[in-house]
Amino acid sequence: MKAKKSLPEEASGSRDEEADRRKQLADRKAALHWLGTLSIVGWSIVVPILLGILAGRAVDAWLKTGPIFLVLLLLAGLVLGCGAAWRWIKRRLDDGEKG
């Protein structure tokens, strides 16, 4: 025969379950936050690189040169994209310290 829990033990058990649920929810929110952050950082690097490739190919075709402008504008896109990502991350970290 099962021993019946007293009222304080039942309340304690439900509080523990509620605390576990809240912790799981907080963990999910944190994971989604970081996933969103990584997505933004990734796109802020990829888009300037792709624009540099497209512009470089267009300039090379227009001037009938080798891939010199493709390489130069690809590198410029890489530098601009990494700089944008760096500024975005730094701003988010600074906001996190203030809040």
C-alpha cells in the first residue's frame, strides 16, 4: 500500500516541477536567442561577400580583365562583412552589460 504524501510534500514536489519547467523554458529561449544571433552574424558576413563577387564579375566583364576585380571586391566584401559582424556583436555585448 502506498503511503499518502502529506500536503507540504505535495506542494514541494509541484514547486520543484514548476522550477524545472521554468529552467527548461529559459534554456530554450537562450538557445533560440543564440541561434538568432549566429544567423544575423552569418548573413552580415555572407551578403557583402556575395555582393562583392557579383560586382567583381560585372566589372571584370565590363573592362574585359581577368578576375582581378572579382578578387579585390570579394576581399572588400569579406572585410566589410566581418567588420559589420564585429560591430553588431560588440553592440550586443555592450547592451548586455548595461542591462
